[in-house]
Amino acid sequence: MLLAAQQMAPAAPAAARGRTAAPPFTGRVVDAATGEGLPGANVIFEDLKQGTATGPDGSFSFNNLPRGRFTVQIRSLGYNTLTQTVDTGSGQPLEVKLVVAATEIGQVVVTGVSQATELRRSPVPTSVVDRTRLNQTAAGNIVDAIAHTPGVSQITTGAAISKPVVRGLGYNRVITLNNGAKQEGQQWGDEHGVEIDEFSIERAEIIKGPGSLLYGSDAMAGVINFVAPDPVGEGRITGVATANYQANNHQQGYSFQNAGNLNGFNWLVRGTHKLAGDYRNRYDGRVYNSGFNENDANGYVGVNKVWGYSHLTFSSFNQNLGLTTGARDAYGRFTKDVPAGHDRAGADSTTAVPVTDADLRGYGLAVPRQQVNHLRVGLDNNIIMGDKGGRLTLQVSYQQNLRREFGNVFDPNETSLYFQLRTLDYTLRYFLPELNGWHLTVGTSGLHQQNRNLGLEFLIPAYRTNEGGVFAVAKKTIGALDISGGLRYDVRRITADALYLDANERPTPGSTTGAETKFPGFVSTFGNYSGSLGAAYSVNERLTAKGNLSRGFRAPNIAELGSNGKHEGTIRYEVGNDRLQAETSLQVDAGLSYVTDHVRFSVDAFENSISNYIFTRRLLTASGADSLNNGDGVFRYEQGRARLYGGEVSLDFHPHPLDWLHFENAFSMVRAEQLNRPESERYLPFIPADRLQSELRANFRRQGKRLTNPYARVQLEHTFAQNRFFSAFDTETATPGYTLVNAGLGTDLANAQGKTLFSLFITANNLFDVGYQSHLSRLKYADYNSANGRRGVFNQGRNVSVRLVVPLAFK
């Protein structure tokens, strides 16, 4: 709906480090049917982070591009995106004819490939969620915003906490990237999400399947790259102000962005504030202590010159959120613990009392609650090597992730859990110049990481991680055939510190009399390789076939290796296993897409076999009874074999002559089993149910002089019953199916000269206020509600969202 690009003023030819710019690169973008120029179309060189927008007659110009062959993407709302490789040194103008969009094709991706690549020509299964779609979605966080993508789901703990699941796998099996750089938090934990500001994202690129080639261990399920906006055109200073209100939990969000580009010096800064109260649903009413608040700042400052670019990036994510326990009394009312004096032994004691109406109003948080702070400072450099298009890129960043949990009603500011995770990571890549159609990328990446326990409780040992890897990725186009693949080798070394506790469960030297060993300390080293080989063949302009074979791996995380305690948010005591081996996977992907002016059909299927799959098994005593620790069952991490298979099918109609009407349908499924296990342990836990989505959408180009790009949509989302679940040890239960209806409408409002004044988006999720529980909701296993005979806490009910986006131009 809102095009962020602005028209770029001509700039003088630049020279830097002895390198001269290519001659001016010019062109014109027109409507293929009418031949009329298209103003405001975006012309983007993704690999160079340079872009502009066409003028009133559709013309554009770049005066400071480096010489070489680079991929350019031309996109305009309502038209199919066009992508092609151009020689910036040829001096030839580019004439671009865009076709009115029936079904979206031509999108470019930069994740998991050797260079910016047209989506349909990449053999790796990849989806893109752009800013337009994000604006049309009502979400509590960035993972929630992309979770409706076929093949993507989310593990949730209330409205604020969402962790991505790709084709049935999540946690440390999915890598999250913040504009191409790995985001390092406590990925093994349940009770926090992805520490990225949802307003700062221009689009999300999602790789489905092992994406370890460029990113190392942990990309066994896939990679999600949250991509920031492109730099604005030369000579421009712009801004965007966004406000969002969601009725269900009174969620408010305010964000302001300022960006500019003056003589190659460019910047982008953004500040965001969000707060939300308790959400509601028809069975629970207001869900106590499910609110949150958030303050974020992010952006970059740097230069774009003929020799490339260098940007200093920063991100500060700060969130406070309540942790819903779901405890209730005999009347089904939520309860909270309050001080009750002292017991007979003189120790502090608590009692549970029903929450009041006042407790459920406003934006206050109670214990237990959590505070998450994530700071990232980095350098993003891209140096052009020679005049043939070779590039050297270097990303280096420092991250600090702080996670505090507060659970003491006598001292609400006491940090029960406090993890301090510090990471220094780097990625160095050399993109060789194109040679006989070959595009080759070689590089290395790694990190040094340290995690400390600063709280009063200890779930995992303090540890240090060092890892490094080398890789090579190649791509070649032979007529209608695109071939790509590569190899990578990584080594990861984890050193966990020993910890001894005294009688008061405080750290003490191991030599202390009566000291208890909490963590014995260990050193584990994992070395493994990953690889990929795939092809995409364009049978004709309409039909494309794809296939890919990939091998991924994942080193065990610190919880799997060394945990010794009651895992937060669960009712079980977990024990790590420092003898675990790295997981390895072999995945086969096959896909077929058929695109015409009025129909788009695609099918993607996969099979993923995992060796050394890590899972938890309940420990028994010698007599066969449950092994208990303070009343909680004891579980230990073990390994086995797993097999996942499934895929996604989509069928979109754009009937002629109703050019404004779209009927889009998608079905996704995954089956996940452990091999050679008892029936109760046959299925993997937290596997999403089958899902069918159908959306009827009307997009209009212009209504009168003031309303531009209005749209209306109605979506039916049916989630099937999940009867394939991990039933052993009462871990999971079956989940009935449910159907949700979502709707939305919006428009841009322009002035008399056609300039957009603001964009308005109105969205209603769960329009009929259906009471439901997602199979991947951790609150499904909260306390039984004796008032209505239902167990656990239900997902959010009807939610109406209003979003206002105002573009600003300062120069």
C-alpha cells in the first residue's frame, strides 16, 4: 500500500579509492499495456543497497553505481515485479515494461543464495512476506505477523511470546537473521520470542529446509531473515510515522522512522513504543498477567559510494512482559499469590487469592514477569573488487542478550533467573566476478559467545562457545536451467563451567564441605559438514520445476547438554546429557509452479530424515516407578531417529475480466515421527496441525482522485484436528480443529497532486470470536477450569486492529 521509495535527484559522478563510477545508468518504467510511464516505481540494486524511484514520466537515473553486472529489481504496487541482470558500465538505457499483477511473480530474495536471485529461479524453497502484507496483518509481534505463511507456524505463550516453527521444527533448529546477521538470544528457552522490532522490517524471507551453507549450525529447519528497508534515493530526507491500536488487549504501538541520503552519506533511525494489557477470549475472559510493554530503537548510519558501502548498524530491543501461569480457584477465577506471613518454621509463605477486576484492567504487570533486553552493534561492509562485479562483504557485530525473570511476591524486583549472553560474531564473503555464467561465493563465519548466570536459580551452567566454518556456494544458469549448490564445514566447541552449591543453594567452591554438585562442567566439540545441490528448470515462461537435495546439521544446545533443574514454565525436571552427538539431516525438496495471467498453481513437497534427533525421555526408578524431584517428573535428553515429510500447495485465481479480484488458497501439512519408538512416543511434540487458508481479496487501482490502492479481503483459515501427538508422560493431548474468519480493508489517501497523505489499514482477526486452542500453545496445558470443564488457557478472541501509516518528506 505504501511505497517508501522517493524520487532521487541527480548526483555528481563520484570517485573513491581510485575507482571511477560507471556512466550514468538510466531508464524508464512503463505500463506494458498502455506505454504510459509509471511514477513512483522502485528501482533497487539489492546487492549494492542502492535504489531510487521513477519520476512523473517513469524515468530514473543512477550516477554513482560501480561497474559490473548486478541484479536490478523493478517493482510497483499493482504490477508484477521484474528482475534482470544488467551491465552498469554499458551506458545503454534500460526500458522496462511492467505487467499488471494477476499473481505476484518476480520477487527477489537475498537469503541463502550467492547473490540476489529471482524467487522462482531459486531451487531452495523460499517464501517472502512483504511490507504491504505486514501492514494488512494484525499481530502482537513479528513472528505472529508471518505465522500465516504456508509451512510456517508459531509456538506461543500468550500474546507476547512467539517462536517460529518451520515445517514442524523450531527453537535451535531455526536460525533468525536480523538483516542478514544471526540473532543470538536464548533460543533454547520457551518463554521469550524473537527480539526484533516488528515496525523495522520491510520484508521477511523464509527458507524452508536446511539453510546451513551460509549460516552454520542450527539452520536444520530453515532460516528466517527479517530485512530492513533499502536506503532512500540520493538527495532525499524522508520519514514514516506509524500508529496501531488493537482492541482485544488495548495494544498500542507507535513508531517513527527518519532516513536520508545526502551525497552518499545515508542513515536510518527508528524508535518504537508498544504496550498491551491482558488479552481476552470467550472462555477465559481477560487472561491475567498476559500484557507487555516494549521500547525499541534501531537503524544505521554510513556511506554508499562507487566503491561499495559501509554501514554502522544498531538495534536495542527492550521488553517487559507478564508470564501467565493459568492458576485458578474452584470457581474458575484466575488467582495470584500474595504474601501470607510466615509458616510454623518461620519461613515466608504465600496464599492464592482470586484476581480482582482492577487486576485485569490497565497495563500493569505482576509476578511472575520477565524482562528481555537485546543490544546489537555491528558493521556491514560491501567493497566492490574490480570492474567485473566482484564483491567482498564483511559483517561483524557485538550482541548482548539479558533475560531476567522475577517470581518472588515478597520482593518483586528480585531476579530469580538472570542470563547474560554476550556474542561477537562475524561473516566474511567474497563474491567472485561472473565467469562463463558461474557465480561463486566463498567465505567464513563464526562467533565467540559467553553466557553467565547472575540470578538466584540455575537451570543451565555458565558456558563459552567458539565456532567457525568455511563454505563455498556456486550458481550457474544454462539457458532455462539454474543450478546451485555448495559445501560447508563447521567446528563448534562448548565449554561449560562447574557449579557447586552450599546448603542455602548459593555458589560455593567445590572444596567446601557438603558442597552439592549442580553442574559438573564439561567440554564438548562438534565438527560436521553440510551441503546442498539443486536446480530450477523453466520448461516455458509459465511452468517451472525445482528440486533440491540438502544435508544440514545442528550441534546440541546448552540445555540439552548441561541442564539440571526445573525447566521454566513446565512441570518437569530436566537433566542434560553431555554425550549427545550433533544432529544431521538429509532433506529432499521438489516443487512445481505454473503461472498464467489469471492462474497460479504451485506445489512444494519435502522429506527430512534426521539422525541423532534429540528428545527428552522420562527417567524411572529401579523398580519402574516414576523418578521424581520435589514432585516433578525427571526427564533426560536422549537421541534417536526422526522423519518428517509434507509440503504446501497453493492455487490462486485472478478471473478475467475481473482484474481487481483475487481468490488465493493454500494448504500446508507436515507429518513427524520418531522411528523405533513406542506408540506413545511415535510422534514428535509440537507439530502443527494441517491448515487450509482461503482468501478473497479485491484490489483497486484508484477510486476518484483521492482514494488510491483501496483493498478489501476476507480470509477463512481452517486448522484441522491434531490427533498425532506425543502422548507419553502426559506431554501432549489431542487438539480439536477450528475455523477462524479474518477480514480487512484499507486505502491510501492522496492529495490533489496524487501524493500519498496517509495509508489506513483496518483488520479483524477471529471475526466471530471463536474459542480455540492452538496445538502449539503452551498455555493449553495450564490449570483445569472447573467452572466450564475446560483445561488450559485459550488463544486470543476477536481482535480489531487499526493502523495508520503517514509518509513524510523533509527534503
